[in-house]
Amino acid sequence: MIVEKTEDVRSVVQGITAQWKGKRGGVIPVLQETQKKIGYLSREAMAAVSEELGVPIAELYGVATFYTQFHLKPRGRHIIRVCRGTACHVRGSAKIMDKIMKMLDVKENGTTEDLRFTLEPVACLGCCGLAPVVMIDDDTHGRLTDDEASLNEFLDSYA
């Protein structure tokens, strides 16, 4: 769910921050819950959290940019993670990444215009025996090739 209207964002944030007002240690849980409800940490959401918790917005951005779990831009419904570990690299994961980028018309760490996919390179998925490996959401797919037809069919299954 992506909430776009400023008044809706403010309302969501007020509901989340209510239990944390006047307490310490709430920044990360509030940002997590805000992102979960809104879909990402928009400028409006960050401003509302800052106002509600009385925490400087620069501090919130510091936390949100330090931890990779937080996202400042909308993300796709499906997250594609392409492994860049040694085994996957040797077996062609770079070609698979290039092919997927061209097929979806998206860059690394980018999201398709229709918000269907976000494409992320990752250091290792821990499935070296299945190299090269791609994860879509929580599904692991191993021994992939850069064959465009099979990748197209593979991606289409995540409509």
C-alpha cells in the first residue's frame, strides 16, 4: 500500500507514534512500522515522524540511510535480488542482471515504472551450489541462464 496524500500520511504516522511519544528508543520501530504501512519512507512521512516524535528530521534521515532495511523511494511489489557472490559471478550472474535490466528497462537498485519490480544486486544469497541464483521475494531460483525467453517466462510468472 502506498499512501500519497499528505493528510493520510500524517494520520497513519500519528497512529504509529502515539505509543512512543515521550519515550526513548522509538525511532527505528516507528520508521519500520511507517514503512510497512505506507510502503516506503516518503518526505511527508519523515516530516510527520519528526514532528510527532520531536526528533530532528536530519537524525531520522541519518537512521533511514544507515540501515538498508529502509527505503526512501517506492519499491516494486516484487523484489528481485541477483546474487553477485563468487560462485554466481563465475557462472554468469552479471549477464543475468544485464538481461533483466534490459528486459524491465530498469537500472540496478531501480524500480519499474509500474511498481511491479525492484531490482537489487546482493553480495551473497548463500546458495552457491545452485549458482547463479536469483531470488524474487522469498522464492529462490537457481541454475538460471541468461536466455531471454526463459527469463521472460520466469518474470511473467510474477504478474
